Amino acid sequence: MNIVFLDRKSLGYDLDLSAFKELGKVTEYSFTSPDEVQERAADADILIVNKTQINEHTISSASHLKAVCVTATGVNNIDIPYLESRGIHWHNVAGYSTDTVAQHTIAIALYMYEHLSYYDEYTRSGKYAADTLFTHFEKTFHELAGKQWGIAGLGAIGHRVAVIAEALGCKVVYFSTSGIVRPEKYPRLEWNDFLRSSDVISIHCPLNEHTEGLFDHDAFEKMKSDALLVNVARGQIVNEQDLADALDNGTIAGAALDTLSQEPMSSYSPFFHMKHRDRLLITPHIGWASTEARQRLMQIILEQVKEEVR
């Protein structure tokens, strides 16, 4: 049984994946470009991928491929109808990173809400050591207690964020990007009310035809001028040029992003040309990637591979 990892680097080299070697011959590639997939997948029985594109163009020569395991929840990188037409099984993993993504949501929101970048620089630069007062009020901030935290997409991660936000004293509301109405503990608002009344908005919905570009110029114009936007879902849900303009113009106060429309980040990103870069925090799609979450992820993938080799 030939088990091939096509983008091993995406899992982190701190993980011990030796258990896979007990199931067959393991070949690992740190990264695989689309042009390299045909050759590297040719002798594979099982492919383990994250973002690598799997379709007729890339794996038509993989004549004895049994299964493709995606080390993520989203499967937009694999051509499911093509795999099924060839009888190739496919697997993804859901629920492994709920706590981790929720934690990262809160972390980057608080980082921006309390202007921690500014205060870190203030002390590191020696300005605090040269000051005469024990405290410093250049960047004021507010308590989250009593503020409204709006959640776009109340799935598993959205629910976990809601619990934490509520523990911080926030009033939690949500907007259903699917339009499905179901009993929830939290109030469901219509789009315009959701935007106009929320102090913090965090995005947890899937990317689809209803959510692509959902947060655009019109949406930002409806938000509070002191509102904070947090995106840990998919980058394409936010129109990045419109967001950069909204931040520079003071239409909204700040944004914290863990996902971008192009990853790695494009050198042409509008965020590189902002006048007020301090109003934006970007992390490189790490919200899912705590050690514990990645360990859970690969344990699930291991069990999937075991099922295929039996």
C-alpha cells in the first residue's frame, strides 16, 4: 500500500506521523505544484492532501488510487464527481478545530480591541521608561461587557465563540447566511439590523454563492464607525479592497483577519497600501492549527487510512 503525502508541510513537522508507516510505504512531499501531481500520484493507493488540486487533470495516471484523504473540512480542491466516477473514496475531517478557531477568534479580537500592538511597541521602544506617569492613555479602549457581538454563521465554531463572548459579558446575536430559521438561544437579526447594531462581528460561515463578497462597501457603510470585524472563515467572504478603504476612511474602526482571498498573501494585496495599517491585524491562516487540533486531525486521517487498507 503506497501512502503519499502531497503537501506534508501544511501539517507541521512537529507532528509524529510514524503510525502511517505501519500501514504501508509512506512517501512525503513538502509541497506539490499542480504540474507535479501526475508524477507523484502515479503509484499511490492513498493520497493525503490539504490544498493540492485533485481532479482528472492531476490524477488521471493514478491507475490504482483507492482513496483521497483531505486534511481539512473544506473539499473545494477535489473534484468529487470525478473521484466517484472512478470509484475512488474521498474523506475530509470536520469538528477537529472548533475550540482552536474559537480561541483564535477571541485572541485576535481582543488584540485589536485593546490596541495591544500599540502598547507593546510603546513599552518595547523605551517610551514607557522615559515617561513620567505610571499609565498611558494614548489609545483608549472599552469593555466588551455590554457590547453586542454579532456572529455571521452560527455553526459549531460560531456557537463556541458565542459561549465565550457571552462569558465576557457580550450580548450575542447572529445572522443566518443560509437563511435557515431554527430555534436558537441567541436572537437572529436581519442583515441590515445585524450590521448596524453590532460592536464586534465575527465571520464563521462557509464560502458559497450567498457569502462571497458579503462584506463589501455597502456592508461597511452600515456598520458602526467603532465596530471591529473578525474573519476566521474564508477570505473571499470579504471584499478586501473595500475593507482596506473602510479602514483607511474610518468607516469602521478595525479588522482582524486569519484568512485572505489569496493564500499565501498576494504581493498586490490592497492591505499593503493602507495609510492606517495599525487598524488591521492579519495572521497567516493559523486559527485551525494548534498542536492539539492538528493531532486530532491526523488521528482521524489515520483511522480513515486504516479503513481503506483493510
